[in-house]
Amino acid sequence: MFGINGPEFFLLLIIGILVIGPQRLPEYTQKLANLVKEVRRMASGAREQIKEEVGIDIDEVDWKKYDPRQYDPRRIIKEALMDDDSKPVSAGAPAAVAAVAGAAAAAPQRPERVVPRLPAGEAAPFDTEAT
């Protein structure tokens, strides 16, 4: 907690007691207890609000499933490439597959994209207001 170990915390506690003094110590102790109770109440209220809005209990969620460290892009791509998507082909299917392949070959080709080029030696347009 805040990088403070046991002896340092004990030293800060003693300094706090000396600075606050014995007269005000019970008052500040009560304020600290009230603060802790309020924080717990707010946390449980947030938990209940999430449960009402989302419809699930936070304790029931499997957080390991959402851990981004478990996703290795190489493994995902390898599994996708090695996945066998082929399905058994029925007896009449080869003719249908050949008909589809023939129709795809007869489909018109897309025209090539024409990119206008400036003639050699001509400077590119320059807009002084845009830069």
C-alpha cells in the first residue's frame, strides 16, 4: 500500500498521534471509521448498480476469459489456418461446383483503376493556405 512497509507505517502512526494530540485523536479516529464505512457503502452500491444495469453478478463473471494476455495472435492465426472447413461433398455436388466455377470465370473483369499523372517536369499543385 503506497510503498510503505510495516516499520515505516508504525513510525508515521506515532508521528500522527504526536501531531494530532491525545485530545483530538478520538475525533479523527471516528472520522477515519466513517470514511471507511462510506467507501464500503459506495463500493457495494456500485456493485448493485452494475448488477441491475448489466444483469449479471460481478462475482459470477469469469475474468480470466477477458484477460488480453491469453490472446496470442500467432496461435489464433495458426488455428484459423489449420482449421478444416471442408465439408463432405454429396454425389451431385461436383457438377454444381463446376457450374459455379465456370460462371465465375465468365464473369466480366473489373476495369483497372486509372491514376492521373502530371506530365514530366510539371510541378505539383501547392496550396499555401492548407499548409
